[in-house]
Amino acid sequence: MTSESQEHGAARRPVEDEVEVVAEETQKPAKGEKKEKKGSFWKELPVLIVVALVLALIIKTFVVQAFYIPSESMENTLLKNDRVLVNKLVYHTRDIERGDVVVFSGVDSWDGEFQLEEPANPIAAFFRWVGTAFGIVPGEKDYIKRVIGVGGDHVKCCDSKNRITVNGTPIEEESYLYPGNVPSDKFFNITVPPGRLWVMGDHRSVSLDSRSHTGDAGGGSIPEGQVIGRAFVIVWPFNRFSSIDIPDTFAQPALQALGGSVPLVAGFAFAVPLVLVRRRWLLRRRR
């Protein structure tokens, strides 16, 4: 029995060894498979990058865009080199309001507060475009200012207490005006044309805003159609992360009532003659 069991045991060992070898082979991937996985990753990487860029550009074009702050004109609300996010959908759901901080294009209107050198070659131009699209570098013709008056508003500087008035109502600007600045060192008295905006920087002594363009078409105001969106949050640097809210002074009931009465008065002015004409026509028919 001993010799037989030894023989059977000797016969079993190769089978067990073979099973162990097969198990090890199944656990260890082949060298070719490793190369194939690495190769597939590098093949997919450019596709992933392109897809990410396309999605980012779609979001940037229609929803939210990052903007670089290139100057001191909005200090201390926004500092030079800050990055802000701009909501491009908000004005599809509501009108532009006084107190909004807006980014707008100055193409064919305002001259630049700052000048950027043109890229020397197409590659540099491409990277400039990408940098502008993602808020890494400033746009040459994009501006950021605060809306002080909307279409129909009578904006004036200044009253006896050196305050800017909108439709006769003074606005208190201490909460956002640059420390030591007066509301304006230039006199102006303008009724904002319909469909346009009167905009000013918070750092009044250095801001080339509507006051500096009174000789342009619109008397310094900008077209509403040039507004890209509303800046609503500072995202860079991280220690300055905060929302950009509308100051309380623009919520004054008197200011809102006066502003809302402009289209109402215009409506009455148009409707009353129509009613009188219709009444005369009905009287003639009865006769």
C-alpha cells in the first residue's frame, strides 16, 4: 500500500503544480495587455481634452464665463487681477437693474482704458483667445462697470450734499465707493436714452466710464445689447471669494417708483390720444 500510495502521490504532484502555474498565469496580465492599456489611454487623452474644451466653450458661450479684471477702475469692490464669474442667462429672465455690475463689449464704441499688444503669430493669437475665453488674460474690448441709470432715467451730478441723483433721488454710495473718492469730480446731467445704460466704476478718480464718453453717441451711455452678463461672484484669488450684490441704496422705494413711472407715463401719453380719436369717431357715426 505504501508503494502504491507513493506512486499515486507522485502521479498527483504534476497535476497540482500545473493548476498552480495556470492560476498564476491567469492572475498576471500578459505584457502585451499592459502595453495595450497604456496605448489606449494615450489615444483617448486627446479626445478627452477636446471634449472638455468643447463643453467648457459651450458653457462659456451660453451660461457662465470667467473674466479677468485688468485695471483699478472697480476698486475696492474688484481688485486688479481678480477673476469673476459672469452670468449670461440672467438678462433673459429679468431686466438689467441699477446697481448691477455688468461686463460689456466696447467694440465700435469706447476706446480702451488699457492697450494690449497684438500677438506676433497665429499660435500666440490662439493662446490669447483661449486665455481670454477662460478668464486667464483680459479681453481688449471688454469692460466691467456698475449700472447707475437705465433707459429713461435722469442721472445728475450732483446735489447740495455732493451726491449723484437718479430721477431726483440721491443714492448713497459709501458702501462701494473707493475710500476717499467723491461720487464724481465731473459735472453731468443726462437723461439716459431708451435701451441704453449709464455706467460708472467704483474707483471714480481713475475710472474712464460714461462720464469720459459724453461726446460719443448716446452721451456716454452704452447699448444694452452690448452687455455680456452680470458679474455675480469673485472666484480668484480664493481668499477673496465672495458674491457681488446690488447695494441697498438702489432698492429705495422712491427710486423704483420713479423709474417704473417712465414707461407708464409714456404709455398714457400714447394711449390718451387714441381714446379721444376713437370717441370722436363713434360720435360721428351716431350722428
